[in-house]
Amino acid sequence: MDSLSTEKYGIVIKPNSTIAKEIALKVIKVLTKYNKQPILEKESKENYSDINTIDDFNIEINPPSKIIVIGGDGTLLRTVMREKTGNSIIMAIRAGKRGFMLDVEEYEVENKVYEFINNKFTLVEYPRLQPIFNGETKNCAMNDIVIFTSDGSLVKLDAYYNGDRIYGVDGDGIVVSTTIGSTAYSLSAGGPIIDPRLNSIILTPLNPVQLHIRPVVLPYSGYIDINIKDDSGNYFINIDGQEKIPSRSKSSLRITLCDKPAKIARFRWWENYYERLFSRLLSYW
């Protein structure tokens, strides 16, 4: 065998999904066909113990340079968050009904895995948001960082951009979103759709008492401070829907640009972006 036969490709599979497992088996078959070594992410290995013919890896300690994610948006977001080095290039295959951020379909697996192996893709680097909560650095977010009430009481906060006050919000909380995250929670809360080729941050208040409060679109170049007031109710901070941090009133959250963008292999991301947007999100039901 030549040296290329030892090249390793990581595989992450959405848990408890028959479709995702079937796609993973196809991916393994294609990788093996081209003399690449498929290795299964540790948690995926535990969830699919009957896939026992390949080695595993710990994505937080020793991620391979190329990873194939099979599942939905949550699977992709969790993979990006757990891959601490920021060096892995991720290919995303959709398994299920939505999966807006995953641009490869099941019927394309053989061709797209071949292209991934041969670097026939566009590498898109998505900026992420770095939350610093009460002085402690947390995981970066590819989609959004949400402050949300934990007990139904009012969350009272002030939002600042580069030290200048934007507004105060008394309500359920606020969503701080990237452009790719603008079609997630922010959109459901009344925020705008922002083309992800633009570099912006979106602030979207959640059910504010002040009816004049509206979403605000800001440049990536600055920093955002969210200061929770003394008389605020309890709340939690949710990072990309993957990490929840409970807290009480009188705290501070600073959000800056993460120094490690998410590296995603795209094959035809822009040519049908809006078609997918309307078919998978806006016409979901």
C-alpha cells in the first residue's frame, strides 16, 4: 500500500438515526474504495457499536485534518464546537428533513466524497462568535449566543456596541447571531435574513416589553457587551444550542470575533442558496 492509504478521514454521525447510519456505511465504503482510512468519532462509535470495523478518534484531542459530518444542523454545530484546533476541514452530508447548513445530499455521496478526497471543493471559513462570560472565555458559536429567561420572569439587560449603548431590553432575553445563524433562532424571533457572504452580527430582542425595540445589524469588527441588571430575573446563556450556562442577575457577557473560524467544504453552496433557504426553512411545513 502507498502512503496515501494511511490518510485518515473522520466520520461523525447523528445519534439514533437510521438514515444517518445508512449514509455513514456508504461513506465508509467510498473511502475504503479509494484507499483512505475511515475513523469514527468516539461518541458516534458508542452510539453505533455495530459499526465495528474501523478505529475511533477523540475529536476534542486528536481530530483528523478532514471530517465528514452526517446528520442535521445540530450535529454540524456540535462537531464544530468540539473540534478545538480549528484546523479540520468539515464536509457536511444531510440526513433528515432540514439540515439547512449541510449541502451534500444522500444521492451524491460517492461523487462528493471523491471530490472531498481530491480537494475539489470551495473552502468557506465561517466567522464565529467568542463569548466571555463574567471574564471567563467560553466555546465559540457558529450560529448564535442566546440569553433567555430560565423561569419566565423578565430578563433586564443593556446592550452595547464598542462601548456605545444600543438599548435596554426588558423581556425574555436577546439573540446575538452570526450571518449564517440569521436563519435560525434569530429568524424565528423576528430577525432579518442576512446573506452569509456578508460579515455582520445581528441582535434580536426576544419578546421585549418595549414595543419600539427592533433587531439591529452590526459589523463584525467590533465587540458587544450585554450587561444584565441587578433586578433581572434568572436566565441562561445558550451557545449554539449545545452548551447551556445558568446564571442570575448582575452579570456581564462580552462577545467578540473568535480567532478560529469554522472551515467547511462547500461544493455548490451559493448556486442554489436561496432555493434551499425557501424550500427547507421558509416552506418547512
